Amino acid sequence: MQNFFLLTILFSFCRQGICQTPAIDTLPVTNISITYNINITSKNNHGIAETYNGAVKTLYAKNERVKLRFVSLMRSQSIYYNYHAADTNATAIIAKESGKQKYKFRLTPSAWQFYNAKYEDAVTTFENDSISVIGYSCKKAIVTLKDQTQLIVWFFPATRSETLIAAEPMFAGIPGLPMQYELHEGKKMIVYTAKEISFQEIPSAIFQAPMKGYVTKKFMPGKSVKDDIEETE
């Protein structure tokens, strides 16, 4: 499971007018999609950096649903999050889409909280600095996790929805949309940079978790994939 969740940590077209900074102080989060390029620098260029460098993260948000899709040379997976899921056993679904064996996990609200436990009690501070990312003037924030890992975030100031906050709790203290962020972890530096953003209507099918061809596994905190209990649909 270590590699499966490492991808989650590593990861997260622009027509005329879409990438212009909105002249509003809130984001139209009922429909927003944003794609990030992922760049990894490491002293060991033949390790994780070589495998995942050039990966892409795409965030889709529509009303109370969010999809996070991560694609790299070696693996692809998606996280489907429903803020008010009718089925409390599937508040979030993590689907591993690549390889011969495709499988997915159903996470209850408590399991989702455990999955994101590293971001609890994070402290966000702000600095008087700014950069431009695809035409958006972004401010700087530093998110310090309880293990003292730091995340440097450049964000476009705006009001974020509760759904986005719940889907990406690492940004719970960020008053806006993260446009670029970097994580320093040991000898690695992982940088996510927005390259495309759109406020156009997103088809509802984007938020439908896969059904056929996937083994469903029960998420069991602290257990490996081999120990997970298979369920039927």
C-alpha cells in the first residue's frame, strides 16, 4: 500500500478567456477543473523522481463532488469524493486504474479522516510575497504539518467551498485556490504547477466511480493491500 498512497502524496486546455483571472472574490466552484504538472527533483534520479516526474494531477469539482486524478508513466489512479454521499460507506472511493489488477477502496467518513490524518492540526502562515501563475496573481502561504513537514503554497485569493476543503484537507487553511505548491520531503522536492484551469460545465459522468472490472477492497487502516478484505458490489 506504500506505493499506492505515495502516488496520492506525489500527486494534484486553456481556450481564450478561460485562463484570465476572474474579476470576483469567490471562485465559481460549482464547476471548476484545474490541471497541475508535477515536477520532482531528487539526488537519486533513477528512483522515485524518474518514475513520477512529468506526472499530471487534475482536480474536478462540481457542486458537492470532487474527483482527483493522478496519471504518471507507471500508474494512474483517481479519488472520488462526495461531500454528502447517501452511502456513508463510500464518502470517498480510491480507484487504482492501471496495471493488470484494477481495484478500488470504499472509505467511510472516519476512514477518510484517518487517510488524511497527517494534515490534522496543520498550521498555516502567510508571507508578503507573490508570483503569477498562468495569469493569476498568487499569494504565498506556508503549511506546517504536525511532523514539521512544510508545504509552500501559492494561491489565488478566493472563498473555497466546504466540499473542496473536505476533499483536500491539506489546504484547509488556504483562503483560495492553490495554483502552485511544493513539498520538501527528505532529499526530494515535489512541485505542482497549474497549467490549465476551466470554469466550463463538467459532465456528471466524470464523477462516477468505475464499476465493472474492479475488485472492491475494504479500506483497513494500517493494513497492506494483501490484507484487505474483498467485498462484492
